[in-house]
Amino acid sequence: MEFLSYLARRSISMIATLIAVSVLIFLLTRVMPGDPARLALGAQATREMVEDLRQRMNLNMPLYMQYYYWAKGLLHGDLGQSLYSNRNVTEDFKEFFPATIELILFATLILVTVGLLFGILAASYKDTWIDGSIRFIAYAGVSVPYFLWAIFLLLIFGYFLDIMPTGGRLSAGIRPPPSLTGMVTIDALVSGNLPALLDALKHLILPAISLSTGGIATAARVTRTSMSDNMKKDYIKVAKSFNIPRNLITYKYLLKPSLIPTVALLGMQLGVLVANAFLVELIFNWPGFSRYGIGTMLNKDLNGITAVVLIVGMIYIIMNFIVDLIVVYLDPRIRLREK
């Protein structure tokens, strides 16, 4: 019952935040300088053509009426017409978003696996050469921007060594699987297309590693710090006094409470991955939603920009909601403190 009450409060808070974010994003895109209709049609368009487009985009109405019609369409799954692609933004979303989700999921898998492993190893072998090496790698991962890692990996493995693909989702000559989810690896796995699956994974490696480097470093540092602090707690000292095996203490009694700050961090890192995907998709020529977002921004496509920023914001909010539920599961005292 306590959990349901906490879930209801967090759900109401999430919905209110989503509405506030949608209003803020809509207003920000509408107050940008320049006439979107004129930019879309070009300098050669007549005044009548510009006015006609402004009317069709509801730009002649007050801002609150513009938001009303935009929000009404959003609730019906209509994100408006894109001036960049000349299609409905919803169609662009269905085409490009699966590629970004596939990249984010793969990067998340690398981030969680490697980040937690490094953090556990660093804490288990604190103040040894293993700890020192992991801390050095973590500092390098945090200090070097993700897009520099992308360029570095592309140059080394894509051009100098020529052992990894430099862009796209599949190599030429590979038969693509039937599109079921839009994610090539999942579609290839479901259809049993092993060559496409292996080739898609090969194309994912470099952009996914580039995206996850900063998150790996941060997760490793937070996990190490949390585990090191919890090692000083009395219940761990008692467990050691009973000669309980070290691995059992680490993975049964120490890891779960130590994961609380790491889980909270990883939830925010997933939102960061979506935001960071803009440049990574551009560098690796990845046909995803983030790369599409760059095109809408360069062409001042109001509907496209609003949809891209809104979706990124929604991912942040939803991931924060999910992380809160996971943290409450790991530490039920949190929901009791909020009553």
C-alpha cells in the first residue's frame, strides 16, 4: 500500500513535469528569431506564399492558441508537418527513432556492464595497481569529451587499422532483415539473418563505445566510492568477523546498498546518452533521430525541433521516474521518509 501511494505521487509529479516541459519547449521554439515560413520557402517565395504557409502553421494566431492546436495534435499522435522532410514529424519519428534507440540500448549495455565491473574491481582491490589503473581510465573517460572519443575511435579503427566500419547500419551487399521493430539487430535476430546480425553489431561497436565512455567512467567512480564507504559499516565488519567468504560479502551484502547512487546516476546517464547522440550520429553517419534533429535545427523546422527536444526531455523525465522506483525497491526507507 505504501508503494502504491508513492507510485501515485510520483506519477502525478511526472505528468505535471511533462506538461510544464512541453509548454517551455513550445515557447522557446516560437520565440526564436526569424520567420520559419520564410526560411522554409526561401528568399524567392512571394509574400502570398509565405502568408499562406504561416496560416497553415497557425503562426498568425496568439501563442496560447498555437500551443492549444499543437498539444491537441500531440495527444492524437500528430506532431505536425516537418518543413525539413516535407512529411509528418510522426512518420519521421517512426523511421529514425528506432536507430537511435538501438544505439542507446547498446551503449547502455556497455556502460552498465563495464562501469559496474570497473567500480566493483576498484573497490575490491582498493589502493592497489588495479584500483589505480581503473581510476586513471575513469579520469580519462570523464575529461575527454565523447565526440573526441568518437573521432579518435573512427580514425584508429576505421581508417588506420581499417578493421571496423566507419558509418551506416549495414555494409553494402548485406541483405537487410524485414523491418519489424526498426532495430536491425533485433529484426535480424528474429528473422534468423545471422550475417545481418553480425554486421549490424560490428557497425554498432564504435558509436556505442563513443557514447558510453563518459558514463562508464562516472559509474565506475561512483560505484567505487559507494562500496568503499559501505565497507566501513558495522554490518560488513561483523560479516568479516564471522569469516564469511569475501565474494559472498561483496555480492550479497555490500553490492545492493552500494548500487543506490549508481542506479540514480545511470538513470540520468541514459538521458545524457540521447542528448550526446546528436554529434555521434553525425560523425558515424548513423541514420537516427538525433541526426534528424540536427537537420531540423539547421533548417529552423519548428515542428521538427519541438518534437526532437520534447522527446529528449520526455526520456529524461521517464528515466528519472523509473530510477526513483528502482531506488525505492533497493531502499524502502526512501518512500517512508517522503510520507
